[in-house]
Amino acid sequence: MSGRQHRETEMARRIRAKGLAAGRTAAQIAEEIHEACEPQFGTTKIKGHRLSHGIALADVIEQVRALFERDEKPPPGIGETLLSAYESGLKRPGPEYLHYLCSVYRVEPKSLGYDGPCICGHGHRMPGVVRSETIDTIELDRPRDIWVPASSAEPTDEAGEEHENVMRRTLLRLLRGDTSLKLDAQVIGAAEGIRRRMDEMLVSSSVSAAMLDQWEDATLAFGRQYTTTAPLRLLCDVLLELSAVRAAMSRRQPIDLQERLCRMAAQLAGLSGMIMINLGDHRLARSFFRTGRTAADETGDRALRAWVTAREALVPLYYGDAREALNLAKKSRDLAGQTSCAAQAMAPVVEARALAMISGTDSKKEIVDQAKKALLRARQAFTHMKTHEKEDVAFGYTEKQLYFYQGDVLTKLGQTLEAEVVLGQALDKYSDHILDQTLIRLDQAQCRLIEGDVREALKIGTAALTKLSDEYRTELVMRPALQLEQSVKAREPNHPDLPDYQSQLYRAPVGEGSNGA
């Protein structure tokens, strides 16, 4: 322990002793510790609560682990290093860890320094309140069952809170392992509400630099989770963060802080649009990208504006007019200009994919050449990208993505020999992101079908769908899977392997058809 930490602990110990002698609660003592130690030592509210209990980091970790065990959950990954980062303000706990830390200290998130109610929807002040059986009996379909601190002095925002509560209830059910959840009308309404309120704030709008650092770290973390977390689960986290950023923007900030908030708003809105593409809601995807463009325009950052536009081009590429995707890709390229950034590699790839979709497998030589030149520009731009951008699948552009989309272009152009080589290289580079892996395998199946090997095409397609769990069977994936079925039926409608493929294609989600047994 450093001298500074020792002095902080000694001051907290004296405050705790006096507080206990005066009959104060641990929560009251924590507040006194925070007020006395924060100016000198930067003591956060969450650390004040640990000091008010007179316990070490290890004691808190053990209590969290005990609560996980009580709720029959796998051991948590939280350790002293992560808890120390929470206490120093370098990181913000996710919804689940925040819930259990509130349970340990028997306080609400606001007392620990975090805005908003807990995902459990109940208070934590009484021991035993936050039990797994309590969580299981939350009436998730009731719109206003979320607990809100009655002593909050800030003006209420009922519509905004209700939209957040919808996302919290959805997140809670996902954390409990409910894989039957879909992007229903209630979730869509909440997502649209959060996006609209961000739009209002962007056209109308003091947060601390430390809080901004936390939000920026959280935004980057969500980008990393894009390939490993089910779309609806990630959407809940991203939209709750976007709502928190919107709340900060409701008050005018200094120019430098306002610019950072706008950057985060653009990234979170863009990421929401990407997730909506994966979930199959192209209308909301467009809306989120529009919000992202509004926020990005406020920053004046060419690279960010180009990134949002390149990502937006994927909406018409998957769900609309490939010619519109081509125009947006060119617009992204123009926005990037000579700035070395992810969009410089991403935009020509989208351009090549749009050209391939427009022309199809019977492409004329000039179209094939034009698409291949666009891919060459993408590879050249990729070599000039910064290292961290090459490792970021959401806000940057990775080598495996480059291989995947190059293979997709070649498949659609009917260049099957080249496509199979590139797709194989792409699949070798993927260890996560089941959505992309499935799309790669479906492209491989299309290659085999174009070459006339129907049996192998169905074998690859069946294996791909077998690996796909229910939460990833979104329209983005199922559309090319259905296209493969239609192509096979047009060629050999009575092929003996077709029923096996169809059984995977149309299989019922887990939990359906069991008659409640």
C-alpha cells in the first residue's frame, strides 16, 4: 500500500469509527468518507462503501462470488484488479456486476455513483431482497415495475426511463438464459424512443472528463463484443449506454467535451445500426445510421463520418437496392478523402459487393474487372491503416473481414476457383463471430452449387446451420440460407440430401413445440 493509500485508509477508518459510535448506517458513513476523502484522495463513492464496511477488496470479491453461487450461476470473472478499476473510476461495472455490488453493499446504483436503476428492478437496501427467486418473479410485462429512487432530486423523464426499463427487462431475461426472446414491438419501440431522444438532444443541447473516459472505454468494449455477443443481448447494453450519453448531452458542455460526447453518440448509434442489420430490422438500422451521421457531423471528423456512411451502405446492400449501396460507398470514399482510416478499406469493398450483386454470376468482363479493382484499392488502403484499426471489427476493419467480403464478391461474380481459396483463408482466421462464419460457409456452399456439386453444397449448408444457435438465426443469415434452398430446388428439386438441409433451415427454436412439458 502506498503512502497516499495508507493516509486515505486511515482517514476512512477514523470516520467509520466515529460514525459507528454515533449509530450511523454504513451507507451514511460511506457518504461521509466520500465527502471527506474525495477532495484529497479522489475517493469514489463505490470505494467509500467498501471503506465504510472496513473490508478489503478480496472480501468484496468473495461476497460477489457467494451471491453468484447462491443464484446458481457460473463463477464470475471479477477479481481484485477489476474491482480496483471500478473504485478508481477507470472502468464502469456492467449491469450484472453492478447488480451484485449493490447487493453486497445493500444500496442502489446511485449511491455507488452510477445513474439509473438496477436491472433487477428491486431495491437492495434490505438483506435477502435480491435473491434469484425474487428476480424470477419480476412481472416483466408490466411497464413500470422498475424501482426508481424516491429521493432523486433530478427532474423525471418518464418516457426516457420507460424506454430504458424495457431494455433492462429484456437484458435481465437474456441474462437468465431466455433464448426465446425476439426483436418484438416493445423492444423496437424502446430502441426507436432512445434514438429519437438522442436526435432531439443533438439538435437542441458538465460531465467530468473521468466519466467520459469510462464511456469511451465502454464504447470500445461494446465494439469488441460485437463478434462474440448475441445481437439482441448486445443491443440492450449499447442502447442503455447511448441513453446515458444522451442524458449528459442534455446540458451544454465545454466544446472539447461536447465533441467527445458527439463522437461516442455517433459510434454507439452506428453500432446500434449494425446490430439492427444483424437482427433484420432495416428500417431502424437506417434510422440509427441517420442519428449517427447527425452526431458525426458535429465532430467534423472525416474518418468518423466516412465510417458511419460506409456502415450505412450495408443496409441497402442486404435489404434494398444495390445501386444505392454503390452510391453510399462512393460517398463514404469521398468523405474519407486522403485520410487514412477504416472507411478507405471498407467503402471499396462495399462498392465491389454492390457491383457483384447488380451484375450476378454472368457478369461481363468489364464489371468483373471493375469489382476486382475496387478490391485491390481496399487491400492497398488496408496496408495503410493503423494497427488498432486492423484489430477492431466494429469501428475498424480487420484482415479476416477483408478476406470474407473479397470471397463473397468473387462468389457473386461466379469466380468460384478464386472465391473458394479466399473463403477458406477467411474461415481459418475466424475464431468468433458465428454470423460471419455462417455466411462464409453459405458462400462456400454457393460456390459448390455453381460448379454443379449439389451434394457438397447441401452438406456444407447443413453443417453451417447446425452450428447456428437460435439467437443467431436472424434474417441476415436466414436470407442467404433460403436462397441456397431455392437455387437447389431450381436445379434438383428431388435431391435426396435436400430434406436434411430443410430440416435445419426450418427447425423450431429450442423450447417450442414441447406442449409445456
